[in-house]
Amino acid sequence: MPIYEFRCETCGAFDAVYRMTRVPQTCKCPSCAQEAQRLFSTAGLSRANSSQARAIDDATRTAHAPDVVANTPRHANSVGVTHDPRHAKLPRP
Ligand SMILES: [Zn+2]
């Protein structure tokens, strides 16, 4: 479940966990029980086991120190050869 940030006028900011469909605009401060306003921030969604999160982390990690590439991708070395007889009739450069 996402983590939302609230701000109590007396105690300051704190986090609370709610379902995305049931997040209130105010909630009780855990310290003083005053009403605290919800802050507009990004929801703290879990990123565990996310391929997109791994790709972002890898891109961030290698932004200033790229990984060393030992080989070029296999498809870059292959030459496309067609065996379709109609292609032999096409004009050559
Ligand atoms: Zn408070």
C-alpha cells in the first residue's frame, strides 16, 4: 500500500499508510491527535520486483560510470540474407 505524507501544525510531517481508494484529506496526528492535512507528494509505492524500477536504478547507477561492453549485440553483426526469389529482381544500388 502507498505511503502518504501528512503535516500536523504542531508536530510536523509524518507518514501514514492508506489504500489508494481510501486515502483521506486529513487524519489524526499520532502524537497529539490533532487533525493533520495531507501533503501533495508522490505516493510511496513499493518498487520491489519491478523490472521498470530495476531499469531506472541501473540507468542511474551507470549514468556517470557506464558498464564496460565486451561484445556488440549479436544482431548487429548478422547480415540479412533473403531467399525470396522476388527480391533478386529488385534494382540494385
Ligand atoms: Zn501533532
